[in-house]
Amino acid sequence: MHIDELRDYCMSKKAVTEEFPFDESTLVFKVMGKMFCLTGLDRWERGEPAINLKCNPEKAIELREEYDGTVIGGFHSNKKHWNTIFIVKAMSTSELKKWIDHSYELVVGKLTRAQKEDLKNL
């Protein structure tokens, strides 16, 4: 996956915005104002791409065990609920998209009733 693919995929989801709330190199994707994906553009420029995604705690542990060294506890994030994924060429884009979907769905699931209704009506 390339940065353009990541951006296009995240932005294709309903009610997603992109911003740089921390600094000029940390791109954050939000749904209804809540983060579900972030990435450091400087890492992509160095050829070491990585993304942080929200994850169910049990699944997070499973992924870290299955992809040892490629999936780790979220860098600068709550490691119980976030994973950092080092994107390697051998990793399939479809697998990454499933993890992005999971992150998006977790965040949507935690929205308030009013936010969920607003999202539904968009």
C-alpha cells in the first residue's frame, strides 16, 4: 500500500476528514471528529511507512503475536486499544484494508447516539 492508496481508502469512508492536529507530518483520519487512523508522512518519505489503527484489545494481541515485529502496541497511543503496523511489501493491501475497516467500525461503534444518527443521515 502506498500513501495515496491509504488516503484514498480512508477518505472513501463515510464522514471522514483528514487533518494535521499534532504537527505538519502526522496525518490523522477521523470519523465524526474521532481518530481511527494516523500516520507519519516523514516515515513514508524515509521508506519506512507505518500506520496506527484502533483495534479490539483481544484482536490487537493476536495480531501482534501473528505479525511479530510488524504489528506492535500503538506508538504514542494506548497500547491496549491501538496498534502500530509497519507496512512491508509482503503485506497484502486487502489485509490492511480489513484492519482499517475494523478501526473505523470500532470508532463508529463508540459514537454517541446523536452522532450515529447524524452519520446515518449523511
